[in-house]
Amino acid sequence: MGLQAICLLSFLFFFSCSKAILNSKATHAREIKVFQKGDREILYLGTTHIAKPSFFQEMKMQIDSLRDEGYVFFKEGVYFEQNTAAGLKDTLQRKFRQLMGLTIGDYTDKNNKTLPKFYSDGDYLMQTDSLLGLNKTDRLVDLSYNKMINLHEEKYGAIRLTKCDWQTDLYDKYECKDGNALKKSFYVVDIARTEHLFNELLKSENKKIAVVYGAGHFKWLYPDMLKAGFNYKNKRLSFK
């Protein structure tokens, strides 16, 4: 489809990364949401994108085990469409920063002053494919920056970048308050991306799929899967 899968490791569900989740003992990593319909089984492994090492260790054990059982993995990750010019990339990132109220990227990057300080205090790791045991053969199922901005603007009108937006470096503290789309990311970050995931799951011919996505998306995916005729149950793996 002419898309360059440049995963920016900027998995979007920022607001799911609360201190409560970060300070957890990661036992919820073993909990798998299971959808079944006929001979198809779709598992949902909810992630948090910055966490203590124990969380990612358990997630990797989980993913390694499922890979051995023959599951195909669907993962999230935002990217630019192929051949997106440098100037357009900058504009898209600035528009997205206005939507989010911060610049997404490596949440442990101390140079990213848009993020809360505790994100880079050294106790946490940023989610990466290698930490989770994911690789390039796994399927990236997400929306591009280009598509998300287009979807927002089609629904709500053009995002107007202000003088403050242009003058504030992407990684400096973001204090702009006059944007017409300030912190209005809910539709594209939560709803549109989950709808895209749902549609790709329905189109797939794979019988065994494991979805590795931000935990917060599950509540939007769940009712659509039931409407599509899937039965739901919880499944817990036990590790020796």
C-alpha cells in the first residue's frame, strides 16, 4: 500500500500510563482477553508503554509462549507514510502535539520536556519491540500520522497551528493554549485507531491472532467484537 513502516516507538495510549499502572507488580501482564468464533481465536494482550522491567519481562514470556503456539501478532506503532516530505512531517508532528498536549516519542527521553518528570527518573523502561519479543515479521496494524490528522480534520475542521506552536521546539515544554484542537485527541487516538484494528481483525484470514496493543483500547474493541459474533472469556497463562 506504499506505506513505510517506520515505527516511532511512540505507542499512543499515553493516558493509560498512570503511576498506578507503573507501580504495579505486573501480574496483570498474565491476563489475556480471549475472543472466539468458530475456528478463530483472537487474544488481546493489553500493554502499558512505559513500565518497570518486571512488566515487560512477563509480557515477553507471554508473547514467546504464544509464538511457539503459532499465533500471528498484530501490534501498534505510529509511522509516517512513505515519501512524506520533511516539511510535512514537521507540520504533522506539530498538529499532533496540539491534539495530545505533548510530543510523543521515547517516553523516557530526558530531552523531551513535554513529558512528566517521573517518566525519565530511571526506574522505568520504554516499551520496544525487542523488550516484548516482537519483531519485523509481526504485523503493524495502526494509523499513520498523515491519516490521523486527515481523519481529525475531516471530522472537526483544520487544525490551526498558532505562532506559539511554530515557535516552540517539538521537545521543549509545551505551554501553548490558543490552538483550536488543543488536547482533542480522543477521536483519532482512541476511537479511529481501535476501529482500524477491528476492521483488520475481521478482514484477516488468520485463525490464531494475538493483538499487542495499549490496554485502554480494549474497552472500545470489546463491544464491536461481540457484535461481530465473537464469544468472550478471560484466559490466564501460568509460567513455570
